Amino acid sequence: MSAMLLQINDLITRFYTEDGVVNAVDDNSLYLNERETLGIVGESGSGKTVTALSVMGLIENPGRIEHGKILFKGQDLLGKSEKQMQEIRGKDIAMVFQDSLSSLNPTLTVGEQIGRVLRFHTKLSSKRIQHRVVELLKQVGIPEPEKRATNYPHEFSGGMRQRALIAMAISCNPALLILDEPTTALDVTIEAQIFELVNRLKEEFGMGTILITHDLAVVANSCNRVIIMYAGRIVEEALVDSLYERPLHPYTRGLLNSILRLEEETQGTLFSIPGEVPDLIDLPDGCNFSPRCRYANERCWQLDPQLEEIAPGRRAACLRVNDIDE
Amino acid sequence: MIDAAMNRDQLEETKLGMRPHRGLLEEFWHNFKRNKLSLVGGVIVVLFFILGFLAPLLTPCNPVKQFDALRGEHNPLPPLSRSKEGHLFLLGSDKFGRDILARALYGTRTLLELAVGAIAIAFVLGVFMGAVAGYTKGSWLDELIMRAVDIMLSFPTLVLAIALLGAFGIGKTHIGPIVLSNMVKIMVVIAITYSPRFARLMRGVVLQEMTEDYVAASKVAGASGGRIITREVFVNTMPPIMVQASLMMATTVLTSSSLSFLGLGLQPPRPSLGIMLNEARDFLFLGAWWYAIVPGVFISLVILGFNLLGDGLRDSLDPRQARRVQR
């Protein structure tokens, strides 16, 4: 096993809104090895993005990190000052957001925006920075990089913008790259290209990557390990292959079943998980998933399942994990 | 096979990505010129700037000169009439025998100087206050600034300006070692009454911009708070502020003319459109229509010009809107 790049222990992040306390991340632990790609999967509001923002130290009022430790290369990020975090952001840990259009400042050229990351974190001269920007744009597969660097974001297509954002993220060779639903706003062919690019860059730069997505199909192609989140909690953790072979948590099963498979004959209807994500302010008693779970029984409605190690590297939070095996 | 398809898609994407390259200014102009009314507004504004600032070239006549033959007669002459020494009054003369065209042109010049100066000061003051309030949202500083703004805004502008001018008195004002000329004093007073509007708007725009993803993205890239507000957010807050500035130019023109009209602004014999209107009042029903019409039309056109320009700017200055059109 290679060294651990990121370790999150018992993280609790809450938002104190006017309507009540939102348990966005509810006592979760996870880790990421060097050069590894971890997928975090879940519906909207399951706490994926908040987990990432907690790592970046970007939880803002009314949110608060209540408890836990975030160790990056052995250093506790939660103990760092804002100033120290500014130095880490963009340099050691980089993040790419979902919406590439709004993630770019409309009044600065793409080249300027990539260059500024270098300006923050390196002592390169402006000339060298310009050089490097063009190099980066070339690396992420943007044609005519010299010309494109002087363009404004609105002159780029969606796929190109996402490439530019990736160029920005890798500009300082970060050890950890967090991709927050990087292809949600793109169409499928472009999505494939972006992941091809990300996979290549991971190899080249040896980055650890966290891929946040709601799409299990995407995870299958680019991740080593997966974490499934539901209502602020990790409900299952597994190596990608074993997850697809034998999902343990009923929620994971539901997710896998709702993927369209061409090779299997469909019975005329698409599968979907009944019900909806619970209100994070007023979580149900017992297991969070119990109101939607077809296997739930009395115990599930009363007892809160803990994330338990089922097999080496395999965790699941379900009381009936052994009963429901088909 | 798949590779070929991928390549084709990539090509397609590249082609789509090749929108015509335009700088932000060109982009703005491209959008602006499509709106004919705003072009008209722009032309009017430019025209009046030319009229005002080239006044010495456009009329050889001194705006305060009283033509000899008419002294004491108190009788305005209609347009195209001549004074006894042969001076042609293109737009007539006033009750002191002065050339109305010359006075209107020089008056336009002072009016525009005043309005531009006042708005510039109000802009700097207001934008600074608003940016500070927005950035420190929820703090005591924010409260302090915004409550002061509320108090200022609860007075009608003209009333506040009259009160301030009344407090300062007419003519030069001494504030410690600083001597303010009457003109600068009026500018400052108008600026004080208008800056709260800039402050309130700026605060709102800053708050809105701070929630944009690009702000989060630059935080992620390691930018500091100060840098984000000055380098990233500031430019993006400008479109609505510029629109506001242009529209407020119109009201400033009106306010400063009103002050002159009331005798609290610029003092005679300095040419001012407001003073001209005041003097013309006595002749309105005595047949001297040109006396009031000329300054009145000048003021109206300047205001119309700034209003049309402001509307046009609103439609074309927002890069996001430009993008929406392109999609």
C-alpha cells in the first residue's frame, strides 16, 4: 500500500440556517492514497461537495466544521490559518467545479486566469508565466494555444472551458485534484474526452484524485475506489470492481439498478428508487435510508447503522447487510 | 472507429469554439450599436459635450458682454435680430442685451463640468463605501455605512442639496485651510447627496457577485479576499454601476440646473442654463419665447441624451447578457 495523501477522520460539517441545523456531513471518515482515484457518489444534497469544500477550508457562514480531522500529507488542515490555506489552495490541492462558464471570470482572458494561479504560487516572471500558460493549454488539448490564451471565456465552447479549468487546476502540479461533477454540464462525447484527458494527466503528474459525481458509470471508468454517500453519511465503501460485482447497501443496489443497460433486456419500465432524499434538518429515526428501503424492518427504523468493515477495504452501513444477499 | 468519431467530435468542438475573437470593448460596441435609441442618446451626449467645450470656437461672442446700444432698455431681442453695432443675435438676446446662444453654449459647458465632476466624486465615494459594506457584510462597519446611507436616502435629493448649500452659504467656502470655489462646492454637495445611491447599489452588486462560482474558483486557486474584491469582482460590478452613473448624470443635470434656478447654485453673471431660465420667467408671457425656450431645450436634450445612453448601456454593458445572446 502506498502512502496516505489525505485522511479525513470523523468529519462533521453543519450549516446553521434559519430553518434549522443542516447536517451536511455527518461524522464521516475516509482516506485517499497517493496516485489513487477515489469516487464519491451520491444524489444532490448528499454531502459530496461539502466534504470537498471542508477539505479546501472553504466552508463559509452559516456553515461550520464542528468536529474531525483533515490530514493532508500528515498535516492537519483544520489547524491552518486562512493565510496558510491560501497557499495550499491551488498549489497542493486544486479543485475543478461543475459549471465551467460561471467558474471563469467573464472579464479576464483565459490566459490571465490560468496565469494568476502561477502568479500566486510561483516566482516566475510574467514572460515565463505566459510561456507556461500556453504549454498548459497545449497539454489539455486546446488547439492554437497561443491564440486561445488571449480569448475570453465566452469565446470558448463548454468542453474547451472545462479543459481550461483543468489546465488551471494542474498548473502548479497539485498533489490532490478534486473534480466536482466536472462533466455534468457537458454532452456525452465531450464528457468522454474530458475523462480521457483527466486519466492521462493523472498518470503524467501522479496526482491523487477525488472525483465527485452522481454517475456510477463515470466512476467505473476512472476510479480505483468508490464511496457512496447518502444524506450526509457514507453508506458504502468499496473497490470499484467489487462494488459492481456485489453491492452491499440497498441504496447502492438501487443506484446500480437505475443505470440503463443496453445489453440487458429492459422489462419496459426503468428502475428508480422510490421516495426522495430526506430533509437534512429533520432526519428520520434509525437508518436514514429506511423510508425508501425495500428491505427495511422494525430495527432499521429504530437503530442507526454504523459503517462497519465487512471485508478488507469494504465498509457498509446497513443492519441487514448479511440478510439481504440474494 | 471510435477514435475517428472522437476526432470528428473534437474537430466539431473546435469549430464551435471558434467564435469570432473580440475584446470586451468590441463586444460592448457590437451590442451597443444594435440599439438605435441608445445610439441617438450617445450622439446627443457627444454633441452637447462638443457644443459646450468648443463654445469659444463656435461663438466669437463673450457670454457676459452686454451690447451697448441695448443697455438699460431691458428688452430682449428676438432671434436673428441685430444690435445697434451690428452684432447678430442668432437665438436672440436676453434682458441685459447678452447673446443667448453664447450664454447657452457656455452654460452647457459649466453644466456638464458640474455634472461630470459631481458624478465622479459620488461614484468614487459611493463605490468605495458600497464595496466595503458588501465585503464586510453583516459586520458593524456594514451596519454603520448602510444606516448612514438610509438616513441620506430618506431626504429628497433636492431638499438635501438645498440644506447643505444653505449651511455652506453662497460663494467661496473656507474649510480650514481649504478654499472651495462655488463651483467645486456645488459639485461636492451634489456628490454627497448622490453617493448613497451608488453605495447601496454597489453593495448589492458585490454581494451578488461574491456568490458567483468564479469567486469560489479563485478562492480555490488560492486568491486572498482583498485580491478577489479588487481584481476579480470589481470589474464585474461595473456594468450596473456605469448604467447608474449615466442615468444619474441626467438627474444631476436637473438638480444643478434647479439649484441655479433657485439662486443657490452658480451665481450670475456666470452663464448657467438654470439662471437663464430664472431670468426668462418674467418674459414668458410678454412674447419673448426664445428666452426660456433655448435653455429649456438645452437642458431637456442633455437629460434625454443621458437617459437614452443609460438605457443603451444597461442593455449592452453586461457581458453575461452578451453571452446569452450569443448562445
